[in-house]
Amino acid sequence: MEYVASGAQAEIYKDGSKAIKIFKKNIEKNEVEHEVNLQKMALSYGLPVPEIYDVIEINGSYGIIMEYIDGQTLGKIILEDKNRLPEYFEKSIELQNEIHKIETNEFPHMKDRLKNQIFNTDKLSDDEKEYILNKLNNTFFDNKLCHGDFHVLNLIQTEKNIKIIDWICACSGHPYADIYRTYLLYKLFKEEFAKMYIDIYCNKYKINKLEIMEWELIMAGARLGEYIKDDNEVYILKRIIRNSMYCIQ
């Protein structure tokens, strides 16, 4: 097997025409099977998603055998040539919009996932959690398919099309929440990326930007419930939350 890449929870290897995603030993089999089911469901809707072949166990770690996607992430393409940023943001936005057209109740519900993340974070006070959860409970949630972690590093350009990977956060919910999540990830990386993304999205699909920004308190709170190593990211998220709570501009 040829090593390809690694992430917070797994390493990716290539074996001929197949990719093998080997998870860390603390990842249980049911968690791996859950990811497999989400990706299979996404594929069943006709989306450009790698095909899943099998779940395996190697030296006490669980893994997924899937289709190997030969290409480069849009993130790598953009970083090598920033002049192509608008072009590839538009392509990614078109893909994200196609995902959001799908109505489904097969995926976990976004509201439940966000509630758990906010409730379980240790980076917010009890009063802050209560405030955010109250807003969440009074917010309308749709049943549209959302990727949950949509950004240019999870999109691979092949000779034929762009493939969408990493479906572990996929859920049924509100597209605007999913758009804000992408905007937030770009903002945490580079402000100019976030601004270009949201401007292109709102202009292309005639969306009022303020309707996307309505999700900032909830999505920033939920992000603090994820595994974050960067203290500066925590600082930015807390600032977003407190500015939103106290209407600081």
C-alpha cells in the first residue's frame, strides 16, 4: 500500500484502483459503519461520491476500502494558482447547491447534531450554552441534504468531474446553515476566501446574505463542540458568539 494522506481520525493509503482509509484505534466499528452508510446513501442520490467496497480490520484498527479518486483537491489547485479562486469557488458552489436540492429524512438530523455539539462543549459558559440552545430550539430546520463539512479540501478534481469526499458530517437540515458552516471554515482560514465564497454564492442564487448570517451564533457554538487544536480559532469563534449575543458590530 502507498501512503497518501492523514487526518485527525484516519490515514489514507492507495492500493491499485482502491483507497484504504484506516482509522485510529480509538474509532469503534459502529462509527466506521455509520460513515460508510452515509457515503453509500449520498452515492444512491446520484452525487459524485467515491464508491464503497468493504469495511475491514487491520492490526486492531478498522478501515474502509473504497474507490480511489485520482486527482487533486480544489484546495491544492487554488493554493498553487490563486487566480483560479473565483473559478473553483463557483464550481464548488454549484455542487453544494445540487446537494441542497435533495430532500431526505434518511440522514441524521442537523438540529440534533448541533444541539449535542453545543451542549457538550467545555469552551462555553452555561449561560452562553443556554442562550445558543434557546435560539437553536426556536429556529426552523428544513430537511434538505447538507454535507456538513463542505470546503475545497473535500473536493477532488478528476479528468471527468469533481468528486465529493468525507461524508461523516452529512445530515438533513437547512441549506443556509450548511452555507454558513462553509463560510465559517473559510473565515477561520483566510478572511478573503470567506468573503469571496459568500459573495459568489449569494449573487449567483439571489440569497440575502443576512439570512445566511442568522446562523452564525448556532454554527459557531457548534464548531466549539468539535475537536479544535488551534487556540486562535477558539478565540475567533468565541468573539463571533459574544458579538452576536450582545449585537456588537
